[in-house]
Amino acid sequence: MSTGQASCCSETPRCIFPPASSTPLGFHLPAEGEMPQEQYAHRSTMQTSEGPQDGMGNLRITEKGLKLEGDSEFLKPLYAKEIRSRPGNPLYFQSARNVTVNILNEKTKVLTRLVTGPQAVEAHSQKFEVKTLSGKLLFSADDNEVVVGAERLRVLGAEGTVFPKSIETPNVRADPFKELRLESPTRALVMEAPKGIEINAEAGSLKATCRTELRLESKDGEITLNSAKIKLPNLPQGSSSSAGSRQKIYELCVCPNGRLFLSQAGTSSTCQINTSVCF
């Protein structure tokens, strides 16, 4: 048998291979557990083109914790001290139904819960606050009150704002060149203040309209009508003091019940003559 070739003898069938230092025969029989050269070459090419693989897909272990690349789906609860995105990239939470964030105490009792669902966003806590970056309170709500800390509260709805109960505020005003209307369609409208109520229209008129009675009442003080002209166009008139008189001067009279009426003026008061208007 010449060097570099294998020979099989007829007496005892066997194959003889050259030593390891000899020239290979063109094929290699892998040892136990060894990967064939063709598969090893293919695997090496995959690692070179796709990067090293650690066996957990897009999840990698780093010195700072776990790093996750791309989209991921968690089928069971995920517990972590901090979850954040890479700098400059947003962080998305997606769910087919809702996303719930719970804050628990040491006894695993829910203290605060935020639920974002397909119909509404719900926050469950003892108190809800909205603040600016500087820490100024803009809005807060709890069982006792709702506080709006902004300098101005604007209501943009076409129908305005409906308050089923009383409100407390130091100032109610409309936007510039807009009308301010305070009305109660089916009940009474009451305005109370311990130190006075001021109604001011600096560049327009002030109008008060009612269906039955409009009362101006002062218990301990007086009512002042301060104007260059005061018009009472629809006051009732008493009968004329004399037949055929064309005098257009009238006397303003007051009934015992407070009703006002006009009586044609004479040389003396004519109010007593027309007291039938008071009944």
C-alpha cells in the first residue's frame, strides 16, 4: 500500500487511514459531538451576518440589567423596578383590551390604580392632582372638593356650564366682547355674599328679565338708582283729575304695598284720588 491511500485486505476486512500528519483523503469523519465542517461553516456565516446570539431572541443581559430590542409580548405579569426606552425614543404600551397600572403596599393591597380602556380612562386613588413642571397645582380632586389652581378657567362648550349645586368663586366674567348670562331654566338663581355683590357692565348695558316679579330689597339700608335718566315706561295711570285736560305732567305715586303708579299732576298731590290703582 502506497502512502496516502487506503487499502482493504481480503483476509481480514478493515480500512487503514494514514496518520494525522499525512495528507487528507478529501473527507473527514467527525468525532463524537463534533459538528460537520459544512454545518459549522453555515453557522459561522449566520453569526457573522446576524450578530452574536445569546439564545433569548431580542432580550440581552447587560451590566445595567436586561435590554430588549424590538417589539415584545408578555403573557404573564412582568415585575421590574424601572422600565424605560432608549434615549430619544418613545415607550409604547399596547393591549387588545386595557392597560392597568397598580400601586401596591407591602400587603399587596391596591393603593392607586390607573386603567386605560377602550371606553374611558379611569384613575382610582384618594386624591388626583395635576401640576406644572415647577410644581404649581393646576387641578386636584378628592372626596371633599375639586380645586382648579389655574389663573383662569375657560368653558368652551356652546351650552356653557351646568352646576347642579352651588358654586363659590370671587369673580365671574365673560371674555372680552362676549355676553355673560346667568340663568336657571326651571329653578331659582340666588347670589349671596356677606360683604356685597357688585354687578358691573363697563362698556355695555345690564338687563334683568323675569316672568313674574323682580324684587329689589334692602333690609337695613337703602336702594339707590343713580342715573341721569330713570325710565319706567309701563307704569299704570290713575284717572284724570279733570275731564278734557291735556296736561302731560304726572306725579309718581307709591301705594302702601309698594306699587308705583302715575297720577296726573294738579295744583296739589293727586295720589290720594287714584288709590284704586293700588288694589
